Amino acid sequence: MDSGMDLKTFHNMYSHGRKFNEEYFSQSSPFFKGAIDLLFSHCNKSLSSGDVKGDSLIGLSFGPFLFYTIPFCDYFNEITFACPDDKSIQETQKWLKNEPDAMDFSDVTKIICEHQGCSETWIEKQDTLKCKVKTVLKYDAASCEPFSPVIHPQADCLLLAHALEELVTDKKSYCDALKNVSSLLKPGGHLIMIVALETTFYMCGDFKFPFLCVDADFLKDAVTGAGYVIEEDHIYPREIECLYDVTDYKYLAFIKARKQKDRQ
């Protein structure tokens, strides 16, 4: 990485959603069962309690990974999905429009359906999501108005799926970014975060992508400092005991928190 280039610019220049999906989110990936299966198992359990629901969900992800919002389809009427770069938005639109060269999320969708025990097939589940995604936007976590110049109403739930760690270089910037994106959520609404902890990098193809290293204590402090009350925090140790030359994450975190009503 060029020392004069910030992380946001670096990731935008080397947008890699398609390659990342092949290497990390497919059934053939060694990380699939140890990470993806585990996270969606808990996500579905948490949502089944029924208190995370409403009219609208905003989901932010570091790439065109719309499948993170699939478990929420049964609980929200409309979904807005956002990525930090133009290439990811293009890939997202291809998938929504069923274009022939769209990315393949079938492996992940099958896992989600399995954990939900739903009557829909995985294809029907993807079709349900496509109907519920009303808007696709670009977000800038460094801005106090992340969707600017678009004016977007606050949502009932905000999902952050690895949405910040790739785009900031230090912990203060991380806390500021979390406060910025929290402006997208209604007071009293729920925040759901999926975060890889104690990670410094991951490989995708021939590129080594830097990643802000945060631990569980810092993450929880950042969430409460942004005006939330944490309702659930689950920290899962890494199950893959090899491939540390591919990515060095040590834990995965699932956070469920409620935005205090005196926060805007």
C-alpha cells in the first residue's frame, strides 16, 4: 500500500468484491463453516426473539455483500443497502437485476435458509430480498452525513457488516465513523454489528489489504460511546487454526445494541 494513500482510497482503487466472495463466502472456502455458518446461526437466533423489527433497515457492508441482509427480510418491509465504492454498487445492481454475470451468493443463502428453518427455497429467499431492497447507495463513514448528497430517512435498524474496519486507520477515526453512521438510525432503533476482531490484514488474490485492529473491549466501548445500550455481545474464537498468512483475525463479534432515545 502506498504510504501516501488513505485506506478508503486504497480499497476503492482495488475494489475486490467478486474475488473476495469466491475466496471467503463460497462452500469451498476453509473459512465458510468456521465463520459464515457460525455468524448466521447466531444472527438468526437473535432475530427470532422478535424485538428487532420495524418498517426499514439500512445495511452497510464493505462490499457488494447483500446476503448479510437476508436474515432481516422477515422482520422489515424495506431495505436500503450501501457500499463504500462505485464498483461494489455496480455489482450489487447486477445481482438485483439478475444479470447473467452477477455474483453468486447461493452457498451463503442456503446456509441462512438452513438456520432459519424457512419454508422458502434459497432461490425464493433471494427473490424476497430483491423485492425488499428499494435503494442502493454509496456511503462515506468519514462524513457526518454518510449518504450525502442523498437525504435519507432514519431507519428502524442499522446493520454494519464489516463496514468500518477497512476504511479507517486509527481508533479515534473508528469511533467518529461509528457516530457518523449512527445518524442513519432512529433513536430507540437497533444496531447490529458483525466485526472481525484483532485483525491486521486479509489477502484477496495477490493483494494484502490492511484492516484496523480492534479488540472486544474497544469495540464495546466504541458502541456505548456512540450512544447505545448493548443488549447482546457474543465473541467467537477463530476456529480455523491455519491460514494465518491469508488473514490473521482471532475472533468474530456479533453485537446487538439499542440507540438511546435522547440521541439523534
